[in-house]
Amino acid sequence: MLGYSRYCGIKPQVQYFYYTGDAFKPFDPASAYATPPPDLKTITVDGASVPFVVRVEGGSINRFLYTIAMLAPFAQAPGAVQAPDGLLWNRRLVYWMRGGAGIGHQQGTAMWFNDGLWSAERQLMPMLLGRGYAVITTSGNESGVQLNMRLSEETAMMTKEHFIEAYGVPRHTIGIGASGGALQQYLPAQNRPGLLDAGIPIQSYPDMITQSIPISDCPLLE
């Protein structure tokens, strides 16, 4: 049990996952580096073969749940959340924004790597991480959780600030997201210059109102 917090907060935690070629599985850095799992894939970084192991930090920021993922060059001590080794990080950051459409406000769930990835994430996440990108995401930038764009901007700023303090300043930050995740990119790009240096809105649409009216009203009339 995580316990109760009036700030909806949990302490940061770090877990490791390895890639099999099809999925991510939990990885025990205390023993698995010495005795790798038989289905552990390797990747080539700067001409050297390294195990495809990902370090994932999770916690809460602004009452929402965030994750930060990047390649792990070696095992760190349990609880070593701050100042991780970014040896395999290419200094580029991807801000992943999930889609959907939610009514109301909730905390949502974190993007976790053993069983919490959506279909597109299962396809693209290995490609991004394997090329050295760091990937951050938070349930506050998931439109299926909440649609307050000002709150989304605030949460994105706080999450990126935490990333910079813990990992360093990225060369650039690229937003990516489909459907409602595309919607999450427009207003932050307009209202918070510098938060995103580029955006990849997939299955784009401008706002919820013009989408919800034909969906909810036209079938009834027809």
C-alpha cells in the first residue's frame, strides 16, 4: 500500500526493465547484470554492445503521476533517484502525451513498463529509448484524465523542471501524442514558449467541443 496523502503524493522510486524484442520485463540490477536473462536484447551504442536495460523513475508532481525513462548504463544502488548516470542519454528529451477524452478530474495512472504501455507506446518506446532518448510522461498531460489545459501546462512545466534538476538540460524537447495527446501540445506550445521545441501531433483535432457535438447530437437526430 502506498498510503494516504492529502497532496496525492508518493515518494520517487526507481525500477529497471529489460527489453526482450517484444515487451519490457522487470529487471533486477543486483543480479541480472551478472546473469542476464536469456531473452535480454542488446543494442549498439557508439560501436559497443550494451544490454537493453531501461531505468524508470516514477513519482508524483502536482498531484499527478509521472515517469522518466532512459537507458541504464549500469546498476545503481536502490533508492538512487537523484543524479543518475546519463552516460547513454543522447541529451534529447521526448515528452509523451497520452490521448483520450475525460470528463472531470482524477489522478490517473503512471506509464509503467511491464504492463502499462498502450499499443503505440509498445511500438515506439523501444525505438526511442534504444536510440538514447529520454522519455517523460505524466498523467496530468493525458486528456483522458483531465482537460484543463492551464493545469496541463503547469504540470508539464513542473515535470520538465524536475527532469532538468535531476538529469540535466536537454538540447531540445519534442512533444508527441495522438488524438487527445495532440490536443495537449497546442496550447502549451502557444502559451509557454520554450516548453516544447517541437511537436508531433498525431490524429490531430482542434478542440473537444467541435468533436463532441457531432458525436453526441448527430446520431440522436439521425
